Amino acid sequence: MTATANAAALALGDDALVLSHRLGEWAGHAPVLEEDVALANIALDLLGQARVLLSLVGDEDELAYLREERAFRNLQLVEQPNGDFAHTIARQLYFSLYQRLLYAQLAVTDGEFAGLAAKAVKEVAYHQDHAEHWTERLGDGTAESHERMQRACDALWRFTGEMFQPIEGLDIDWQALEASWMEAVTAVLERATLTMPAGPRAGGWAAGAGRQGLHTESFGRMLAEMQHLHRSHPGASW
Amino acid sequence: MTAVTADTYEAVFEAAVAADERIEPRDWMPDAYRATLVRQMAQHAHSEIIGMQPEANWITRAPSLRRKAILMAKVQDEAGHGLYLYSAAETLGTSREELLDKLHTGRQRYSSIFNYPTLTWADVGAIGWLVDGAAITNQVPLCRCSYGPYARAMVRICKEESFHQRQGYELLLTLSQGTPAQHEMAQDAVNRWWWPSLMMFGPPDDESAHSVQSMAWKIKRHSNDELRQRFVDICVPQAEALGLALPDPDLRWNEQRGHHDFGAIDWAEFQDVLKGNGPCNEERITQRRLAHEEGAWVREAAVAYAAKHQAQHAKPGEATA
Amino acid sequence: MSSSTDWPLWEVFVRSRRGLSHTHAGSLHAPDAEMALRNARDLYTRRNEGVSIWVVPSTSITASSPDEKDPFFESAADKPYRHPTFYEIPEGVKHL
């Protein structure tokens, strides 16, 4: 693969790796057992995608466990802590809509990623379905759930602009992608009786930052936990 | 109901059990059989979901992506197995909410083994090999248990669990053959998990309160000591192949019995953990209760949404089989 | 609090592959039919066990009670002529 293709694989792979890790933190903590199973399914799909993508670039474990924080290329959105269930669902909604639209386009191009995108897009369709169903239920559920869901959508809104910073090497119409994404989010939030967040979708810091290796503070702690065992035994096999 | 009818029902029930037929939810059954089953299935279900915690403890620190995927899938299976078992228990008219409430308030138990902590990565392997190994030894006979829904749940669970024990064994083997530090980590884990695993089979037969009746009802098919012996005999050669020692100086082959002799189990420790004084009893129940309480608003929201949208969602599905 | 957070019980039927009927797989809890389908997919087809799922509220199932066992099923048992083995066919006759 070319250097550009490698960089693109890292961006997509890190998104999946980091979000999978965050979802893995839910194990045993979900609001209902059925949701423990559902979140684990999504986490496993994403981890599978991450492993394929990282393996295109090099050794999956070296890439996951031995890179420093600044070398990760994932969106800041996916590294955001789980928060309450509404936060996790809002993060899922924003990301799964993005990932589905992106992978649907990649699947019909003839680039390096067409094959894996075609497989992943089916998985991601399910993630989107899961997120949409929960967004509707929390948004149009009780007064408390409505408020929590609205707060979560608002809080994560500022991380959504970054998603549409072009990734070099991917043959994607980013503007069209953003327009479709915005349309889809608008429709879901409306069905969920929620208000479209009004704040800025990117600050000077956030715009494209994750893709450049600039992350938020909690990401460093996440990596410290994820990497510590692997790094404590240099060269060991597991 | 006249006495004659009750006797007839009882006779039909006894005959069905004797003939190795399955009892199904709507069949008549003695109250004590029903109560014992609910207790056993609930305890089993609780063990699955509490059992998620010690292993989930390592998901975020799994040292390779392959191991991480395996561990997540395994912990997910445990949630699934808990669900199968709650579902089986519900066929007897006890709701999951009721059972969870009993777990959260300490009125029903889960397997004591999960009150031990997972201190290192090797503990994930030891749980797979020893704890799941002991569980499988216990569970395989239950696939033929007299209560249909329980037996069917067990068939599904045993089928799915076959990978759980193997992944643990493979994990330990990798560590045992790895660096000296990894080998030591594996041996330490086996040292800590061996005896609690033997306790999983329950008290010795002569002290086991429910065993005799449960065996007669075929909701237990072998005695505690019988299963424990079977487990020890299985583990000894497996430990040798791992290159790890089992922490029992009295463990040796007894030609006469055709079994391994093993040292005395510390039943005082078992009773103590059972009473709630194990290293993690408090943490396990607290986490479970918190997850449930903190999730209440989510479950409530879904109920409220369903009530609002009931009419819209009542659309016809597939018409015929 | 508990009644407002309890999800109803659903029975799950899975068609394991094309050509077979849906078979009862177990039950689960879900707030509504759509979520029940999704939970069923996650729970009962984690290992590709199915190509189609039905979910039915447990309360919608009407069951024959064991007390009625005899009148319900015994009449079928005394109609052996419904089974092919009832009929004697001379040896060597094929495709019957």
C-alpha cells in the first residue's frame, strides 16, 4: 500500500479500535442485560474492522499497543468517555451514521478499501439501527430521558465537524457526505422529538485535530490502561 | 382438588422422572421441585452475570487485539447465558425482575468463585481453564436434567461454552511457555484458582443439604464428590501439558482407586466466602446493583416510549410459517 | 418503581435456515416488538444460527393445558392410518 493509503487505513482503523475499546468498558455495566449483549456485538464488529485495517498497515498489536497518543489518527468523537447511556448512544448515532455513509461510498469505489467496506457496511447498518432506535426511545421516552438525550446530543455536537475533514487517499465527496449526514441526523432527532444542537461543530482545536494526532485529555488515560500490560512485557507473545 | 387426584398427578410426575422423560412448564410438579428448580436456575443465572465482572475487569487491558476480541466475546456469552437461564426460570412463573431483586438484596446466591479477584492477566486464563472447566463438569450432566427448559438452556450453554475453556487453556499455555515473568504469572494464577475451583462442586456429599432429593428428581445427576473427583482426574494431565504445577503436595495417583488422591479442602474458607466475607463479595453485588439502578431511567424510558407508540408498531409481520 | 421499568416477556422463534420452520428458541425481555427483534438477533443468533426471527408477546400465546392432554392428543394417537407405516406393501414395490 502507498503511504497515503496507510494513513487512511490508520485513520479508519483507529476510529474502530478506539470506539470498540470504549464500548468494551460497558461490559457488566449496561442498563439491562440485553444491552450488554448488544453493545458487545457492536464492540466486536468494530474490533474486527480495526484488526483488518491495522493489519493492512503493519502488525496490529504493535500499532495498537506501542504507538504514543500523538500517533493515533482517530476522531476525537470516538475517544470521548462513555458518560451515561444517552452519551454513549449519541456518540453511536453520530459515528455510525458517518461510518455507514463513508463505507457505503468506499464499497463502490475500486480502492484498497472496497472489499472490507462492503463487509463492514452491513455491520455498521446494524449499529446505526441500534443507535437510532435508542435515540428515539430516550428522546421520546420520559422527561428525564429526553433531557439526558438532548444534553448528550448537544455535548458531543462540537466533535462532529471533524468527521468531514477529508482523509487523503479516500475517493470520497466529503461535502456530499456531510450533507447526507446532516440530513440523516436531522431526521432521527426530529423523530426522537429532540432539537438539533445549535453550537459550533468544531473549535479551532477540534477541526481535523484527531486526524492530525491531537486528542482530548481522557484519551491519554484510555491508552495508558489499554497499553500498560503489553508494554510491561516488551517482546512477549500473548 | 381431591387427594386421589393429587396422588395421581404425583404418580404421573414420578413416573415421568423415572422414565427419564422431561417435565415441561405446564405439567404438574411438586411444590418443592418447583422451588428447588427456581433456586438452582436463579443461582446459575446469577453466577453467569456476576461472573462477567472478574473477566470484564481485563477487557480494557487485554494485551493483544486477538485476546481482546476473545475476551469480549466470552463475557458477552456470559450475559447471554444468564439470559437463557433467567428465561428458563421464568417458565416457572418467577419474573427476572424478582430474581434480580433477590440477588441484589442477598436473598439468592451466585457461585462463590466469583468473589475472588482477578489480579493479573493470567487469571483470565485460569478462570477459563479451571473455573469454566469445573462449570462444564457440573453442567454437562444438566443437559439431561429432568426439567425441559433448564435442560434445553444447558444444551445451548454447553455448546457455546466449549470455546471458553479452550481459550483459557491456550492463554495459560502461551504464558507458561513465554518469558519467565509470564510463566510465573501463570503459575501464580493457578495457585490462587485451584482450590476455589475445587470448592465449586459444593460441600462434601455427607454435608450437602439438598443433594439427595435433587438427585432423585434428576435436577442433579451426579454427587458433588463424584464430579470433583472427575474434575481433578481431568486436570492433572492437563496441568502437566501446561508445564504448571497444581498447588497440592498430596496430589497423587491412587492405583487402587483408579483416581487421584488430593489434599483436604479448606471448607472454613468456603463457608466464610459464602457468608459474604470473600475478597470481592461487596464489590460484585455493588457493581451489579449500581448497573441496575443507574439503568432504571433507560428501562423506564423504553417502557414509556412503547406505551406512546404501541399503535404505530402494531403492524403485521410474516403471515404464515 | 419496578413496574415502570419492567419490560414484558417475548417468545423467540428462529428459522435456522431456509427450508425449515421457525422453532422456539427461548424468551427475552424487550420494551416493544422492534426492540424484541433486535434483542433476539443479538441473543439467539450470535453464531449465525438464524435467517429469520419471529417474536411474540408471551401473553399472546394460548397453550393447551396438560389437563386437556388426553382429549387433545389422544384422538390423534388412535388414527394409525394417518401414518405410512400402517399400510402393508408387497416387497419389491418401489416409490411408495
